[in-house]
Amino acid sequence: MLARVTGGKSTIHMTPPGSPLAFPDTATPGRVIAHRGASGVAPENTLAAFREGARQGARWVEVDVSLLGDGTAVLHHDATLDRCTDGTGPLTQLGARDLAGLDAGSWFGPGFAGEPLPTLEQTLDLLEALELYANLEMKPHGAPPAPIARAVAAALAKRPWTASRILISSFDLDALAALGGLMPEQPLAVLYEPPPNDWPRVLKRLRARSLHVEDGELDEDILARASAEGFHVRVYTVNEPAPVLRFRDAGLSGVITDHPPLFLDDPGWARWARDDQAG
Ligand code: G3P
Ligand code: MG
């Protein structure tokens, strides 16, 4: 807000509630984002999970990006292979050539045996074919942020469609700053469990347009501040719709869920969830 006093009269220039900041943003059809793909019914962060998300009607998927030891960007949540593949040990001990032998599906169910651990490049090709939007979460796992930012930027730069259809997020503010330095026009989201009180200042510093907050940490004050300043707020990981109903009606921009049909196929949620004008 700017206040100017002229000849005893006061003129106040206010930012209208909800007015967009001059930061890049995605065009965002729909408000339901399939977390790690449709990870309620398919192994997380696999091509099968992204196909299933599209089949369920989600327009967005959220995916976790990690680096192998040779700098290859892959889709994987953890720093180690143990939980979600038939391998063991840290990702950093692998290079691209080691991916061929890995099974990232059997841990979830026998119907997914042999599902590969996908590279970011393979994932972007599938997202383009399925016409999906994506929230791509960078996970440096405590390593310096520049390599993962460089790997993501290199993959996106080859594909012009990603400029308006990929939203980059991270808990790691340094990784977001590094990505923003390489790709100033790429939409960014800051991830928090509970956001600090100065979260709007952090988003402005990073030129991020979106705040992603953990389920249970969102409140009306966050939504009111976001609305006043033109930020989007999305909440993760919501697998029970009822408690977020009051936030939907207070301006929530989206939900990140393992089970998109909870929203897309519920008559009480479907109109909001499928809105093609979603902001
Ligand atoms: O991007 C939202 C959510 O995925 C962040 O937490 O641990 O599931 O990657 P996590
Ligand atoms: Mg994630």
C-alpha cells in the first residue's frame, strides 16, 4: 500500500485484494494435483502413477525430483532406494546406466513389477503426451542446490511448453533461488510445513507466486494475507476432504492429494475441483 499526502489531502493507493503480482505463474486448469502421481493406487513417482492420475481426471501431478551421483535427474522422493525400489543405498551411488536393473513397482504390488524408476526427461515426455500440468518438487536432500537447479533448468529449457505448465517447488529456498536465477520466468512455489510469519516476504524475495502448506498448518489468516497480496495457496497432502472445506470457500487455489477422485468425483467438490478457470 502506498500513502501520499498532498495539500492536506491523503491519497491511498491500495493493491486490490487478489490482484496478481508481477511474478510468473502457470495457467492452471483444475485444482486437484495428484501427489507423486496417483500414489494411492499406483507406485509413487512412476510413469504408471502419472498415467493413472490422468486416467482419474487430474490435470496436474506433483512429482519429486532427486539427483543420481552422475547428475541425472530422476523421479524419487527419498535419498535412498530402499523404500520404493528393489535396490538399496543412496541414490548418489547410482548413475543413469544403473537404472535399467531397478524395479520401482513391485514394492507397491505385483501388478507393477518391473515399473522403471523414471528420469526427469522420460517424465516430461510423458507429461507432454498426456497434456498434464506438473508441480515439480526439487529435493536436493541437503546437498548444494546448484546441481539440481541446473539439471531441472536444462530439462525444461529443451521443452518450451514447460514454461507455462510446470510449477517448480521446494522446501529448500536456496534451490528455488538457484532455479529462479537460471529461469526467471519459471513459476515457483515455496513449500512449508508451518509457514513462518514472514512468508510473504520470502515469496516476494524469490519471486514465487504460490505457497504450498502442509495439511493441518493452514489457517484463514494465511489465506487472507495471500488474497490481499495476490498469492496462490495450495495444501498438501489432503486425503480427507471435509476439514479443508472451509479453506476452499476462503480462496484455496488447490489441493495435493494421493486420491484425486475424492475431489474430482465428489458432487460437492467436482465443480471447484474441475474448474478450467482455476487460479
Ligand atoms: O509438494 C507437496 C509434498 O509433496 C511435499 O512433501 O514429502 O510428500 O514431498 P513430500
Ligand atoms: Mg513432494
